Amino acid sequence: MSVARIVVGADEAGLAYKDVLADLLRADPRVEVVEDVGVHADDDGTAYPHVAVAAARRVAEGAADRALLVCGTGLGMAIAANKVAGVRAVTAHDAFSVERSVLSNDAQVLCLGQRVIGVELAKMLVRQWLDLEFDPTSRSAAKVDAIRGYETGGTDGGEAAGSC
């Protein structure tokens, strides 16, 4: 990926990894800006949906290219971030899923679970994630367009069911 603007966020269950991964991103020459939407302390009780939506809105507005979110499992963050129109958030804990999330699904938000994977794997996945870029001329582009169509209340663009 070219130089990127990344927003990071976590709840208290993902704070330690968020801080480590934010430092990793800040040190990476592919990253221009890292914006941290919280939480910033173990005793900050901000619920994960608020953090996820704040980060996802930055992506939807164009203020950030991608977001990296961490909670206990990564699942709740993805569910909440996906409530923001125009955002495709995934939870991925292995290299193949991270790859396909970007190359096949144009996901801009990666969610990780601090209670699910080790920190070294998380760092490896984030470095890999930065290397990936969706190709709007790929075979997957029509499927991503179908997702956008459903999201805006339209149709799937005429694609047949079961064409995954």
C-alpha cells in the first residue's frame, strides 16, 4: 500500500496490543499518520462500539485510509464498525484471511482479538495488511460493488445468488 493514514482504537481488553501495534505503524515508512481514537488507559470504561464507530467514521469520511481495531476477540469491534455506511470491517487472525479481506473484499478495517492471538502474530498480520491493496479491476470488484448496492438500499446489481 502507498503511504497510508491509519486510525487505531481499542477497548480496555485490547489496549496493550493497540499500543504496541500503533508504535509499529508509526515506525513503518508506509504509514504517514496514526490517529488514536482510544482508549488510552486500562480504567477507561468506554465500550468498544463507541471506539469502533469513531474509527470507522474516520475511514468513511476519508480522513483515514484504514483502521486497526483491537478488543478481546475482534468480533464486537467488527460488528460495530460495519454499522458505518461505506465501511467493510473484518476480524482476521491468520495470514490468508487478512489477505483475502483486502484483495477479495476491499476491507478497510482490520479487527484483532488480544485474547485470541499472540502479539508477534498480530504484528506480522499488521505488516502484511499494509502490503495489500484492493484491485478495482479484479474479479472481486463486482462483488464489492454488490455489497455497496445492498448497503445503499439498492440491489446487488443483478448478480446471481450463489456466485461467491
